[in-house]
Amino acid sequence: MLTDAQLRRIKANPNKKTPDKYSDTNGLQLHVFPTGRKTWIYAYRYQNKQRSLTLGGYPDLSLADARIKLSEAKKNLSEGIDPNQAKKSNLTQLNGEHSFEYVAMEWYRKKVETWAQSTSVKTKARLEADIFPFIGAMDIASIKSPDLLSVIKRIEGRSPDTAKRALQECGQIFRYGMALGKNENDPSQALHGLLLPVKTKNFAAITDPSKVGEFLRAIDSIPNTTLVVKSAFKLAPLFFVRIGELRKAKWSEIDFDKQEWRYFITKTKQDHIVPLSKQAIEILKELQCLTGQHEYIFVGYRNNKIPMSDGAINAAIRRLGYDTQEEITGHGFRAMARTILNEEMGIPVSVIEHQLAHKVPDNLGTAYNRTKFIAQRKKMMQQWADYLDSLKQDVIPFPKNKRA
């Protein structure tokens, strides 16, 4: 059992990398860090897991007061309540509308209307799993850069990319709080440059024309595949849209008279037009006999009221013996088209980028216009389909005059 006299004599050891621990009673410990910081910790077990509760710092929290807090924590534990959860609940009630979680959820509700569903789900899951348990109950104005860094570093140990996204989102939340007058600064600003660089990896893609031809021939002979998946597989390189957009395509979006597929891109919140080549129309009309009465063009294998699974294309690629990590992936058709259309066929980058639905600012500041270059894009999509047919027949056309 510790005494006040003993506590006054305890000194930090700057040569150690871990804190010294001094035990009192009933799981109460004083952790003395090499930096000189002294913290009261309650070590306990909850649901068969070892946990710890930070009670406060010494000498601000005296031995007597630490024991009182210990008694409160043990009372919660005896009632089946996790002391850490009780502490967070008390803080949330105390801070109310000024808690980080409250401000974050208000920010989330404002932003969610502009996001794709997948983005909103992932963002909320990140906040609830990685952020709120640690700083959610705190007054947003009291959160300092070291508090946020501790949270972000914990995420970084698992995924540097997730840590980067979480830091960006926290920064937006703090700035939103500043606009509301809840806090005066954004502690995320001091953390830029402190995280590990994120190693970006491009989607695997085949860009060598001869290898593209080999791949297209393999698609025609793919075994154990339904007409739905095979049709999607054939259309993927012709359309070079995002696979998520392709698999969710609806018959109501197809206009055979205008030879167009018009749809709304949830990822970028914009309308898009895909001109239909003769080859694409032939594939679609064959499939229409099978799924034309349904909403989705590429219906699910077991449920025709939903689109096919998001992994169907990559699974088909693997059945052909290709590595979806290193050789080609469903999303890689976009890189394939962009590279070959420009480098082999001489199509201007601006036309290609608009067909990819990328934002390309022009002199007037227009980021994207679904109808811009539409005449050139229609011509390009037919040329692209014809070019792929030539590659499939093992004929590599001579490159056009390069211009970009």
C-alpha cells in the first residue's frame, strides 16, 4: 500500500523506455513515465479480458482521490458495467453538444448527402471503431494534437491508408467545429508529415496490345461461367467503366436507338454517357433475351432482383489463370483503355479522360461535362471496339499519328 510520503519520493527514470509501476491496493497503480509524467491506472478484467482505466494524473489527483475513483470504478464493475465505458458515458453527458462525437455526427449528417453509399458506410464505421472510443466523449475544444496523434498512430499500426483517411476526416470535423464556434483550432494540422507515407498500388492492367489480344481470346473460351457473367466480362473492356458501375447497369438506362448507356455515377455524383459500339449492342441484345424482364442487366446468380456480385469479374479472371493482383483486375480495363487509346491509337487525352468520367478542368473551369466531345467519343468507342476485335484475331493495327 502506498503512502503520501512514498509518492513524494518517487522519481522518474529517464533511461527507461517503459514506465515504472507502483502498486497500491485492489488494482490501483501509479505509472511513472521516463518523461516524469505520473498517472493513476486501475488494472482490471472485464469479460475475460485484461483492461486498464486512466483515473488521472498525480499530484493533481491525490492518493485519497484516486482511491475514491477506484471505488467508483469497482462499483461499476460489480454491476457488470465496464468502467471505461462508464467514464466515456459520463464525459459524453458532461460535454453534450460540445463532445467530439456530437460534432462529428453533425458533420457526418451534413456530408452524407453528397457521398456515395459505400463512402458513407466506410466513414461512419471508421469513426465508430477507431475514433469515438478514444476521443469521442472529450470536449472537442480540449483535444490537443498529442491526443489525436495517439489515436491516429494506433490506426497506422494496422493500416497507414486508413490512418491517413481518418486524419483527413478528423481535420474536417475540427474545422466544422470551428465554424460552429465549438473549438478554436484544428489539432490535425500539426500532424501532417508525421504519418508513414502510404504506398499506393495501381490496379493491375495489361497494356501490351499482343497480350490484350491473348486475354480477349481467353474470355471467349472461359469455362464454367454463366451468360450473365461472360457478357459482363466481354463488355468490361469495351466500356472501361468502373466495375461497380457496370454490374449495377439497368436496362432502363440503355437506349438502343441513340446507341447510348446513360447513368448516374454515385462515386462522383455526376451523369455519364457511354456510347455503344456495334459489338456492345450485339452482346446486350443477346443478354436481353435472358434478363430483359429484370431491372438489372447483370442479375445475381441466386437472386435476379439484385445485380451480380462485385467479385464476379475478378473471379472469372482468376478462372482464366490470370493473377488479379499482378496481371489484370476488373478495374484494370480502365488503365488498359487509357494507355492504348492514347499511345497506340493517338486519341487525345482530353477525349479519353471525359469518357473515363474524370474531372479535367478546361479554360472555363468546367471540371466535367457529360456531353463534351460526345461526337469524338462515339467515334472513339467504335474504333476501340474494332481495335479490340483486331487484337483478338491476333492482328495488331499500325499505330495512328500520336497526338495528345
